[in-house]
Amino acid sequence: MSARSPLSSPPTSPLARVLARLRTTSPYAVDAAVAGLVLFAVSLQWLFPDEGDDPLSWRGWLLGAATAVPLVWRRAAPFATACAVSVATPVQALYHAPPPDLMYGGFVVLYTLAALARPWQRRVMLAGWLVGVAATISHREDAEPFEYAFQLLSIVCAYALGSLARTQRAYTAELEDRARRLERERAADTARATAQERARIARDMHDILAHAVSLMVVQAEAGPVVVRSDPARAEAAFDAIATTGRDAMTQLRRILGVLKQEERESGPWRLPQPGLAALPGLVRRVGESTGLVVELRVRGEARPLPRDTEVAAYRIAQEALTNTVKHAYASCATVGLDWAEDEVTLTVTDDGRGPAAPGGGHGLIGIRERAAACGGAAVTGAGPEGGFQVLVRLPVAAGRRAALG
């Protein structure tokens, strides 16, 4: 996720920069400028009247100014401003000193009402202006039909422009709100992915440490017993301790590297994790290191699995064998893979003393969590012929679709 939000990116075009600066300017300053422009237009009409108009009058100019000055508060109090201008405009038109050619202030307040006011205020004011302008024009003896059409059409156009501005503002606000929501969702997804990755790293570290330490303890306990009677066997035990320790340190060093460097030039860096292809090596190492007779049985035709499912299957087998070595006091264990059309069943069974208590410890909880994370399920408990059994069913349909796609 970039450090700069799309909403905070500076505008690039000169017009966009001007509009952005106007948005940050005080509303009263902008509205005072609008009122000044309207007053300037009214003053031009007063200074340069058309031929045949009534003589110039200060009172007429003041009435024209009354249609412009209230515009300073057009955004702070749109309806009150519209009422003030709505009273001053027909009075100026009836005074005829000079008569207004265009209702500059009226156009501004109609635009403002259509853009900012409540629905009932907009409707009342639009109807009032249409009726008021028609009545004012009809009061004049020299009024012509095109004046009705021109003035009424001008009112409708000003109101329509304000309605478009209101719609555009609502649309922009919706887009900005949607962008903020998407940004928050991306941040939440990133945090959630980070938490899941760290939880995965913690589970892997638990599995690696528990497995390695269990094998090392077994070898260390056997070493003193045979050191005098069978030196060769004792030497092999110590070699197994060293090999297991080095392997555990290598795996831990690689995993902890994720915490120090999560991204490289190619993007997010994920460590290569062992899969089902490494299962025979795991079975062989456990047997050679502990003296436990471990057998791997595979039935059915192997099918492609998602990478996370393969890693989960390996870690589940590793944790189950670790529990066998640490707690079962077993002489043999069997790791089974049964492939079906849409799932693979992993079983780890030993001939040990069986479950000591219902539920199990953190290792069995981790097995169930790994299976559930892949859409599978795990059952742990007494085996069919005694001992202890871990039975896990993992789906393979997703892997098949990925392979075919």
C-alpha cells in the first residue's frame, strides 16, 4: 500500500489547483467576492443606463445593492439570503430607476438554494420566483412576450445548474467515502494478512523446536546408557543430536529472516516450506534418531494440493510424530496417506499408552487449527487398536482446480 492516499494526491492541472485552493479558502471570502461581482454588474447598469430608461437614482442603486450585499452570507444562511434578495429584486424592478436588465442576485441565490438548501426550501423559492417574475413583468405596460420566456428560462437554468452542482458534490462525496472505505479495508486486509503470517511463523517455530528438542532429548537420554557398552551406537546418538540441532537452527534462521525482511525486489518474500514430498525424509529421520519404528503407507493416486495444504499436512505429521516421541512411549508408529477423489486422509497412529487427557495440549490444538485453515478437519484420540491416533482430512478439489487452470 502506498504511503500517499489517492485522496491526498495534489491536483496536477492549473484549473484543479485553483479549484482546490478555492475549497480551502474561507467561504466568506469567496462569497464576498461573488457579492462584489454582482454589485459591480448592478453598478454598470446604473452608470450606463439604456436609452429611454428613467433618470438615474441613488435609491435605485441602493435597491440594486440590496440584491448583491446579502450574497456574502449565501452559504452560511442560504434561505435567509434568498428571502432578502427575493424582496429587494421585485422592489428594484418596480422602482424603475433604473430597471434591472438581469436579476444577477436572483440567479446566484437560486443556484445556491438548488445546491445547498433543503428540498422544501428549494421548491418554495423556485415557485415563488417563477410567479414573482411573471407578475412583475406583467405589471409593466411595455412588456413583450419574449421577456417572459427569457426571464423564466433564466431562472430555470440557474436552478438547474445548482441542482447539477448538488448532484456532482454528492457523487464526489460518495466516491471519496468509497475510496476511504477501500483504503481502510486494504489496511485491515494488510494487518490481517500480517497477523496470519506471524501466526503461521509461530506455529512453524513451535513445530520445529518441539520436534528437534524431542529427538535431541531422546538421543541424549540414550547416550549415557550405551556410551560404555556400545561406543559406536553412542557416537551415532551424539551425531544425531548434532544433526538435528543444526537442521533446527537452519530452519529457524530461515523463518526468522521473514521477520527482518518481508519484501525483496520481486515483492513479498515467502520462505519455501516443506510439503508432502519431504514426508519420507521426516519419517526416516525420526526413525533413525529415536529408534522408533516408523512406517509410511500411501494408498491411492496422489493428486495436486494447494501449497498451504501441503505445508499443513507436513507440519501435522511432524507434530503428531513429535507427540509420539515425547508422550506415547511407543515402539512403532505408522504415517498413512489415503488419497480419494476429493480429499486426502492423513493418519498418524502409534502403539503407545494412548491419550492421557481429553482435549490435548497446544500441539493438538495447532493440528486442528492447521486442518481447519485448509478447509479440513482433524480428530485426535485413541486408535482403533489402542495407542493414539491423529486423523486429518484435507480437501484436494481446490488443488485440482488450480492445477487444471
